Amino acid sequence: MTVKSIEVRGVSKAYGGVIANREISLEVEEGSITGLIGPNGSGKTTLFNSIVGYHPIDEGEILFEGQPIQKLKVQKIARLGLLRTFQQTRIYSKMNCVDNMLISIPHRTAGWRDMLTPYSADDLDRAKNLLEFVGLYEKRNLISGELSFGQQKLLEFAMALMNRPKVLLLDEPTAGINPTLINGLIDRLLLANSEFGITLFVIEHNMRVIMNLAEKVYCLAHGELLAAGPPNEIQNDQRVIDAYLGAH
Amino acid sequence: MRRDKTPPWVLVALLLAGIAAPFLFPAYILQIAILWIMVMFAVTWDIMGGQMGYNSLGNITFFGVGMYITGLVQVGLFTDIGPYTSARGGEQLVLNHADYFYGLLLGLAAASVGCAILAVLIGQTMFGLRGAYFAIGTLGIALSARELFGTWEWVGGGSGIALPVYPGYPDEKSQIFYWLCFVLAILAFMFVRWLYSTRFGLAINAIRDDEDKAEAMGIHTNRHKSFAWSVSAFFLGISGGLFGNMTGFVEPAEVAFPVVTFGIFMVAMSLLGGKGTLWGPVIGAVLFHVVKETTWTYFLGWQWIALGVIIIVNVVFFQQGIMGWLIMKFPERFGIAVDRSGSRDGGAQ
Amino acid sequence: MLVNFSLLIQAPLLNVQLMLDGLFIGAIFALAAYGLALVWGVMNVKNLAQGEFVIMGGYIAWYMGTLGIHPILALPVAAVLMFGFGWVLYVTIIRRVIARDLFTSLLATFGIALVIQQALNLAFGPAVQSAHSGFEIRSFFDGMVTVADIKFVSFGLCVLLAGAVVLFMKRSRMGQAIRATAQDARAAKVMGIDTERVYAFTYSLNCAICGAAGVLVSMIWVIQPFYGVPHSIRAFVIVTAAGLGNLPGVILAGLGLGLAEQYSGFVLGAQFQQATVVGLLVIVLIWRQYLLIKHRQVVR
């Protein structure tokens, strides 16, 4: 039996009169890499935001490891081990890369006293290793805001790994990254999944990437769940093709 | 990590200067005492304003509240506050040495703890405000506090409270309060210096750079904000108590809640020296206070206009401040550089 | 306190007096607040010198009064002078802070406020002044309610001015450019709008509006070099309560604030009038925050 990491049950979310998500239900299995695709404006990022507690949902239920989290706030959910990266990459742009990494250590059990302790040598070591992992070791002392967009994206990914999440929600990890670097990134995502045991839930537009990564793909259109299945099945699904080709 | 790398001799020199100052310039002992208060103002303002990005225009609230708490404890220990204040400062409490210091120390302790708690409480309603709203909100708090104490008859209303008379010679009083201010500023600085070397320091920087991201990474933002502000309030409360006793008289508008003088000075000094750095506020405070004290009288009534112009010029043309300018000019000195010493072994863990 | 309150119930006509006074002064608050909403919405500059501009307008009217010119005639003069003053401020200072973080504009305008206060103090002294219109005071209900004619005139002028500004924003090319810039400055720039000029014009227009409001204040109330701060706070209270780009909201909040001040001044005592304004500022901010927390958003 497979264990469900995230379960979304009948979630709806509307902004004013616009319905961004309508009764969406999906599951992400523990240890898997699951993809989420759909044309622009189909409600993918809204769903991500709902899962990580960015805004309250109108209807439905979201479970993380069997525990309902739709009422919890962002920080609480993050401390459970459910983390997200942003489509518009967000890093602490006035700090150097090492500090960006250090600040991202897990806060799951952090008490008042932890706030006033220095970082351990172990933390520093891990930070440097992970920077090496994404290829930013040489630039570790530069102010992160001055890195290129692609490098910032890699840094954000490394910061997420630093946090030792159980599940990582990635919002378009390859957008804006030089095509020649995409293969390297795919490898690192797969490694993160296989070596660090992190469940990945990925929004992606690049079909090639999602084919190489995901074991299961969900497709959204107009805020509703259109199709679900293994990537090659989804790729050939007529409804999905229609949705992408603008038959709406 | 950002452990402060200042050579120890700088700190020692600073300490020695502080110790020598009252002997070298005995006539200016009061001004130098206030200089230390200014240093403390700037350093504690920068915890929130510079390091955390929460620009408060209302930190002076804690200065004033601390002053009132100290004063009320000092008076309340030995007489009834209501009748005493209603005499409108006509009589001053005269105490012996032991009673005076007992009251003073108890008052300062109450002020520091009271202000720290107050900061946490006010923070719960103010920390949801970001950017300029926080600045305006805290300004509103400071002005409200001023109005509140100004209309509260039990604490003397607009005419204030006279604090107990110092039981000794005026010279002795100046000495005592000089040392208290000096120790307070050094303690505040060393405490903040240590704070910035812990995880707390990086976490509040993270809140400054991108609070949404910090939340998304699970940082206890509210806890950090509350602690940061209560540290400021703790020291500000004590400084208020000291300043009130140096003046000998607590009154809401000019002494306890000088929103547009001290309240703005602390911001201006941090900006001048370079906000978000450890030494910037110290440098800014010293420069600002020394220049102000030595040139003030030559402005012939134009000094306040000059102050406004300084703030504008500072903010518009020199916002990075002295330290910020140095970091921009010599980034390598501050460790901002590509490290080409080769990559590490190991790679992925 | 309770005595005053029961007085209000026993003599209902006192309410009429308070309400009229509240509305007359509230209309002027709304006018100045509209100016703030304009610069805030269009350029994202939170202008802490708003009240000082009002007081400057007031001093123009007062000064012209000492020269024997009727303060109503000072209205266009103040508007034009303040427009020019605004332009100078924009070119020298505001232009450089627009793109910076919000605290920069806040502090820079605070510096401007400080300079204006002190300059007025040096020029005219700290005495409380008011411009004399020479109009009569009218009594109603056997003298229970007295209203100076000038208050009606001021109210009419206030409505007229607001109408003119709204019409200008709707109809004129500059008005349309301002609204376009407010929605999306980059798009406006791409479409060929000279946003720099729009910003300069908006800031100057705000100064002119404040100047005109100040003339009205000096006619029906009092001015003093340091009375600008409460006016600034009032403008912030009104805009924060109403939200940006909400003209009916600004008018309602302005009138409401006028009423609140009159009533608290009467019931609690005159010394509480100031406290009411700053208290309301804090309350409005907390209330707005409470509304947003439900959507897990923050006030920014």
C-alpha cells in the first residue's frame, strides 16, 4: 500500500467572482515525483498557494500525512515539512549565499532558546555541500541579489533542500533557466528525490522536463481537474492537447 | 555567519574614551552622558529599523513610558502619587541616599521589564503592518502615548511630575548619571553585537529582505519581531528613567515623548552612520551629536531648518550611510568576493 | 464627561451645532485627504508634509488679509503658488525618492514638513492666526445654534473645488494620463505618457489642493506653524479608512472624522480633540489589519 503525502479533497477557491479552483481532488504519494500541468491561468499556482496555506480556501479539505492543514498558517505548514519555492524566485537578496543557506535550516523544533544560539559547524558544512551540489560554491560569499536569475533559482532550490522538507512544491523550476542547464537541474531534482527522499510536486510547462521527471501527472484547465495519469498517457490525451492548443 | 570582526583594540579604545571623557571635559559631562544615550538610541533603533526592515517612528514611546514608570516607582514608594502630582511640582520629594538609590534602581528595573512587555503587547497589533504603514502606525502609538499621559491627571497631566531630589551635590549627581548612561550604552551595544552573531541576527535580516519567504521557510517571524522590539524597549525604558532623573522633571510633550526631536534623531543617526550595520549607528550617533552640540548655537534659530535639510539630504542623497558607503566602495574588505580557491570535495551529501 | 454627555441629550440643538461644525470642517479634511490619496495612489509617495501644505495655504490667505485683500480672493493665489511650490519640491526632492522604498519617501517628506514648520515659525511667529472674512455670524433657534456665514461659503467652495478636481481627473488629458499612470506606470510609459511629467503634475496638484484647503481652514478655523501635524494625521486616517481610489469613501471618512472630533472635543473636553485624531489613526490601522487577517494578508 502506498502512503499518501498530500491529499487534496474537493478544494475550491475563488477570487472575487473568478473561480480559480473548482472542486479539485488529487493525491501525491510519499516518495514520488508528481507533476501538475495546465495552460496559463488554469489555477496551478492557486492550488499550490492553497496547499501551503497562503490563503484560506473556500471549500474542501487538504491533508498532509493524514492531518488536515487547510486552517493552518504558512509558517506552521512549512514547519510540518511541506515547503514551496516561488515562481518569481524569492531569496534574501541582500545576504550572501551562505547566509541564505544558513537561515534556511529547519525550524521544526526551534524553541525560544534556539533563536539565540549560533549556527553549528555542521550547519555550515551542510550549507557548503548543498551549494556545491547546485554549483554555486565559488559564489558563496557574493550577495545573492547580484547573481543571475538562473543562479538565484538554483540557490532557492538549495535553500529548500537545506530545510530538509518531506515534501517540496516546486513552481516552474526550469522557467528562465538556460536550456543547456535544464538537464543538470533535472538530474538534481531526481537526486533530491532518490537520495534525500524528498517527495516532489512540480508545476512545469516544459513537457520534456515533466516526461523525464514525473511518475504521475495531473492536468488542470479552467480551474478544474481535466486528467490524471502517467506522463505518456497524459501527453496523448486529446482533452489535454485541446486545452493546451487553446480549444476554449 | 556574521560575527563582528572588529579588532578588540577598537572596543578597548572606545571604553577608554568613555572612561576618560568626564575627566578630560568635566564641563561637558552632561552632553557626553547624552551622547551615550544617543548611541544607545541609534543602536537599539537599528535592531528593528536597519536589521529587520521595520522602520519604527515610535520607539520614543518606550523612552517616555520608561521614564514615567521609573518616576512613578520613585515617588510611589514614599508618598501618594495622586496628591503629590496635584501639587503641580510645587514640592519635590527629598530622600536620603539609601532611599533614593533603592527607588531609582527599583524604578529602572520596573521600567525595563515593563517596556519590554509593552513592546510585545503593542507589537501584536502593529507587526501585521508592513513598510510605511508600520512607520505611521508606530508614530501614531507614540503620539497617542503623549496625549494619553498629557490628559492623565493622576500622573500630573500636562504639567508632569517632579522626581525626587538627588541627595547630594549636583557634581556628584552628574558623575553618577554619566556612569549609568555610559554603562547602559556599552551594555546595549555589546548585547546587540552578540545578538547579531546568533541565528537571531540572520533571521531578522531574512525578515527584512523578504518576510513572505521567511514565513514560507517556517521561520517564527512573530517571535523574532517581538523579541527584537522588546530588546529595544528594554534599553529604551532604562534610558528614559535615567534621562528623567537627569532632568529632574517628567512632562509628556518635551521631556518624555519628544517625538520630533529624539524620536527622529534616532532614525537620522542610524541612517547617517549606515543602517543595518553594527557600527553604523554608533558612528552616526557620535557624529550627529558632536556636530549638533558644537554648531547648534551658531545657527541663530535656523538650527531646526538645518536639521530638516540634513534629514532630507541624508535620505535622498546618502541613504546607505557611512558604513554602507564603505561596503559599497570596498566590498572585498567585507568579504564579498568570488572564491576561486577551487571547489570542495564531496559534492552532494 | 458624563455631564457633557447628558447635556447633549437634554439640549438636542447642541447636536445640530456640533454636526454642522463637524461637517464644515470635515469637508475640508476630505479635500486634503483626497490630495494625499492622489499622490499615494499615483506615485506611491506617502506624503507626511500634507498638513504643512495646508498650513502654508492658510498663511498665504492670512498674509494677504493683512495686506487688505479678502481671503476668498487668496484661494486662487494660494492654489497657484502652492502648485509652483509643489513643482519645485518635486524636481528637487520627490523625483529622487519615488523609486526607493516607502520609508525613504516617508522620511524625506517628514524632513520637508520639519523645514516648512520651522520656516513658518521664523517668518510669522508661533502665534495662532486666522484670516478674517468679515462675514456675519448667523443665529438659528433663538441663538442656540450659531454659524458664521463664512462657513457656508467655505463649504460651498469646498464642494466646488472637489467637483473641479474630479471633473479634471475624468475629462482632461492630464487627468486621464494621471489615472493611467496610477494603474500601471510602466504600461503608461510604454504607451507614450511622460510619466515624469505626470508625477510632477500630480504632486503639484496635491500641493494646490492642500493650499486651497488651507485657505478655507484659515477662514473658518485657526492656523499656527505647528498645526500641520494633526492635519497630516487626519489625511492619513481618512485615506487609510477609505482606501485608495475611493472618492465616496474619502468624503464619508472626512465628514465622519470632522464629526468625531467635534463630539469628542465636546464630550471629553477640548484637550482630547488631538488625542481623538491619533487614537483614530491607531484604531483604523488595527481595524484594517483585522479585516485583512481573515484573508491571511498583511497591510502594506
